[in-house]
Amino acid sequence: MIVEFERKFIPKDYSWQILIGHTEHIKQGYISQENGNSVYVYSNELEGDVQTCLYIEGNDSDFGRIEYEIQALEKDQGNKLFNLCPTKTLEIKRHHILNNQLEIEVDEFLGKLEKLFVITIILKHQHEEIELPGWIGKEVTDDPRYYNRKLVNIQKNI
């Protein structure tokens, strides 16, 4: 089980692009969504290497987001699971930002959500105090419209 604490933001501008360390291509398909819980298949491709996992995710207000990960599905298994969610799929370029103090990811959504960028800062613990770079704008951590499990249901940009 993984427990993650994170905060989400919208960028003010595109100056973060000069700080990209590496980028991976992500495909995320939702098999089930109910009562704030999700089951989804997730693949990421980095430099030609593709890894596919199955996730069970839920929220626990005391601990943050809880994720259970079933690791490294065979390519054929991953493809079969993606077939279960043909209209509930997100495609994302995840840019990992070079920063000595923070783990920062900028998700650039593709397809129907093109031009949407969401910044995620992974916290070491729930109450970690952080200093934000100047290119980070409005916080959307508590806005469910920016959760991937909500974005997958949108037919146009928010």
C-alpha cells in the first residue's frame, strides 16, 4: 500500500519548461469509479520502456490518498485491461521538474483535455511546509475537477 500526500496547482506561465529533467508518456484507463474510489490500469513509457500496472485508489481523510498497486503486468494483460475502458482513458505527458527541494511533476494532458496543465508536488509528509517556485499559480488541491478520476469523464476542457 502506498500513501501519498500531494498538492496540486495550475502553472502561471510556461517558464517551468526549461526545468524539465525528463518526460514520460502515461496512459490511464478507468475500469471502475464509485464513491470516490477507483480501479484503473496505468502505463508509462520512458525512453521506450513501457510498464503497466493496475491500481486501486481511494481517499482517506486521515492519511491522504491510498493506492494499492499490482505491479508490472505483461503487455498483453495491460492491453486487455485497457480494452475494458475505451472511453474512460487519459493520455498525459508527465514532465519531471528539476528541483533540489521538491518532487514536482507537471502533467500535460493530451486529446480532449489538450492545453490543460496540472502541477503535482509530492510531499514527504502531510504537514510539510514548502516554498513554491514563482511559476506556480493557483492551488487546486481541494478542487475535485482536477482529479484524474474526474477529468476522464469530461468531454471538453475545463
